[in-house]
Amino acid sequence: MADTQTLDAAVAAGDRADEIAAPGRGLWRRIEPTAYGAGSIVLLLLVWQFLPDFVPMKAGTKLFFTVPSHVVGTLWQMFASGSVWAPLGASATAFAVGLGLAILAGLPLGVLLGRSNTLNAMFDPFITAFNATPRLVFLPLVMLWFGIGLWSKVAIVFLGALFPLLINTYEGVRNADKLLINVVRSFGASEWDIARLVVVPNSLPFIVVGLRLAIGRAILGVVVAEFFGAQDGLGVVMVQAASGFKVDIVFAGLIIFAGLSLLMTGLVQLLEKRMSRWRPEHANGG
């Protein structure tokens, strides 16, 4: 282990020496992923923007086609006029409430199932069956039970986000460091202390992956619910725009949903960095 620590220190010292000798190289290493990502997006937008100028299209095809400059103009108009705020608020409310309920239910249930073989045996068939069932199947029942409104969307979002979070939390608990758990238990720690001090911090990478998947499923739930059974929301605006051949508004709604997904994923990554200090070092690594 001492050799490993010495090697890590030498690598870190070499990196610092490279940054001192060539400041530009060190800066490029930090911004390289962002630069490549932004460059690929810009390239895609340029190809999309100038595609109609180089590819011959029929009149019918042009009717259903748009370019980024038109979409940006539509977005600006929607936000400047305030027409987007009410439907966006309805969609965001359903997303936040459904995802919040999924987190409140999925995290503790995943820990309980991971720590108890009895509970796992009891609930595993139901979780497996519901997780394998497409959420769209539940939409008619949800609409009958909750009506066409906020709570039907919340229910679909909840069903979509619950299982990725629950299953990943369960897997994280199952893969927690058994040696570290035994060491903590030998000092007289209770099951609550073991879960709080060892199991949950060790499960953090799995929980973060579950959160990322849950965010995607939650946004998908909002879109599906608003496409097929809602009175208000950004998805409803997109459906109405599509029926009126307003392609710019459809793409604008798509971009807003994608932006919401990126924002929430970024917040999860920030949370992961803040909480990473809670993770205990492996018994053989520290």
C-alpha cells in the first residue's frame, strides 16, 4: 500500500510540474471535456442550420422542417411574452412532486430491502413485475383514479422514477463493504448506525446513478402524461403545436425539456461531489 501511495503522489507531483511548466496544457486538461462537448453541439447546430441549403427538399418536407435560428427565435418570443411560464410551471410542478415522492419512497425502501432478506423475498416479485411493465400501461387506470389534472401526472412520474432509484439503492446496499460493516458492528454500532455511517455512504455511487435514471424517467413521465391525458403543461402545448404544424414550437418544447433534464443532472452531480466526503475509505485502501 505504501508503494501505491508513493506512486499516486509521484503522478500528482508530475501533473503539477506539467501545469507549472506549461500552464496552457493544464488549463486545456481541465476544459477539454467541456470544449469537445460544446464543439460537437455547435457542429450539429451548424449542419442542421445549413442542411436545407444543400439538400433538396420537397414542399411537404419543408413544411415540417425548421432550423435552429427559427427555434431560438420562437423560444425567445415564448419567454419574452410570458406564454411559456404557465405550462412550464404545470410541467415542473408535476415533475418535482412526482420525483420528490419517488425519492422519499425509493431510498428508504431500497435500504430496507437491501438490509433484510425477508423483506426482499416478499417484495422482489412485485418490484420485478412493475419495473418490467411499461408505464404507459398504467395511464388509463391513473386517469380513471386521479382524473385529468396534476395528480394523474404526478402518479405517472412517481411510477417512472421510483423503480430505478429503488433498484439502484438496493444494489448499492447489497454491495456495501462487508468487512467495514463487521468492523463497525464489532464496536457495538446499531443497525441504524451501520446504515447511516457505512451502508448509505458506500451506496452513494449507486444512488447517484439511480437519481440520474429517475430524472430521465420522471421527465418522460411528464411528457407521456401530458401527451395523452392532461389539460395543461408544456407537453400539451407541444401536441397543440404539432396539430397546427407549428414545428418551431414543438422543437422549443423539446429543448426546454432537455434543458430541464440537463439542469437536474447537473444538480445531482454537484450533490455527488458535496457528499463524496461522507464515503468511508476502503479498509484496504486507507
